[in-house]
Amino acid sequence: MAKDTKISWSHHTVNWWTGCSKVSAECKNCYAEALVKRMGRSFADRKMRVAAAMKEAYAYDAQAKALGKRAIVFTNSLADFFDPAADTEREAIWEVIRETPNLYWMILTKRPHLIAERLPSDWGEGWDNVWLGTTCGSKRPYKCEHTGALMTPLDRVKALQAISCRVRFISAEPLLEDISDIDLIGIHWIAAGGESGPEWNYADRRMNIAHAAAIYDKCKASGIRFLFKQASHQFTERGINALNLYLAEQAGERIDSKTCELIREYPTEADGKLMEFNPPGPNARFSMSDWRDYKAKAPVARLTILGQ
């Protein structure tokens, strides 16, 4: 089956609509906003494409079934699945998800406090093919757009933990600071990574690999699956072995940056049915020279603009 996305933690993306609004610090340099703007559209507009997405979903499910495997679908990669702006469409979407058992639907949201009222009536303890996750890469407070209450991304994790679900996950991407003191009860998987794009090396955006290592250590101690996605870089999917290099360095060990086994675990590995992922590109791994440059390159401080 062909992979139709560069996002390394999924096989496919299905967008039932495009468009969103920024919520917290992690949203500042939203990749989805940049993509939609390149299409000539405003990211503030919710453009529905439910009929087209249905065809994609059923096709992906049929292909996975033919292979005797299960594929991961990231939905929505260009929107937020629990955005109230799409409430009229969600019942039909849940029906498609119910009818595609060969797909793991990875649903990531920055609005987990809205999940409970938007689940299907037969949700029970959760559907086997749905993973619910929230983004948490910072502790910086923000005002909730729906309630007006002051909250932090850590509060989002608490909201997710209150939802019955087969797999709960955290996307610590972009990881902007150390969040390793987070309560991980009821969390099954964490994916962490740095921000890509033109602002990757600003001091307030660049990921400290030690912060990813702290979460990884906590996951190991708690039996939680962990995936390291990438280091901070101008381009996405670069430095996918940076955590390996950091851990080896801390332990005083030497590893081969070209062949070391990547830290990329999934919550479904035990069932033996998860499809393989396309191998990373030739520039995805840091060479030892790249790693030394990453450590030596000082983050850029933002200039203070008078009057702001």
C-alpha cells in the first residue's frame, strides 16, 4: 500500500474538512495553516470535503483488508476533529469510522474538553479502531476559546484521561519545554518531536533533546510506548535518530548513526498486524557531524521590537 503522507507516525491522512483556529503556544507556527494558505485558502475557513474523504477512507480500509494488515490514519491533519464548527458533519463521519475496522483512526485534538459530548452513542469504553490524543508540548497558559477559562496543555491531558478510550496518546510536538513531570496515568503512547520550519532555531521554539529524553525515560519506567519523531530543523523528518545519539552520549557509548535502531514504538505492535512504514529518506538521520552541529549551534534570541 502506498503511503500518502510525509507524517512518519501514520500511513495515511484523511481530512474531513480543512481549517482551524490557533489555541496555544504549540500552534504558533502551524504547518497545516501554511499548507492551506499555499492552496490559496484562508485557514480560518472550514472547508468541508466529507464526500471525498469517505471515498478515501473506504479505499484505504479495503487495501488494508486485502493485505491482512491494519493501517494508521491521521485525522484530521489539516483541522481539529472536535472543532464545534463541524458538529453537523460528525455523525456521518463516525459512521464511516465504524465501518472501516482495518484502519486505526488516530484522532489528535487540542480541544479534548469537547470530546465527551461529541462521541457516538455506542462509544462505551471506546472503539477498538479509534485512538484519541491531545497535543501537549508546553506548560504555557492560554485562555480557552470556548469557556474563557485559563488553562495549560497539561490540563488538556487531564481532560483526555477522563475519556474512556482503547488508546490515549499525547503528541509532544512541538516539544517546547520539559513536561516530564506530567501525570501519565491512562496514557498508552507518546510521540515527541521538534518543530520544523523557518523558526526552528529560535530559543523559544527549538527542542532540547534532553527534554525528549526525560519523557522517554518516564515512559520506559511506566510501560508506555514512545516514538521520537524528529529533532528541530528547517525541514521536517530530520534528525530522527537524535534521541539515540543523545542517550548514547549520556551513557558514554558509541553507536553508528546510520544503522542504530530508531526509537519508534507504536501502541499496537503486539498484535502483529500493523503495516510497515516506508523507510526514512537518506537525509532523515543525523550524521555524527550533523549531531555535533546541532549541539554547537546556539539558539537564536528574538529581537525586542520597541513599542511591542
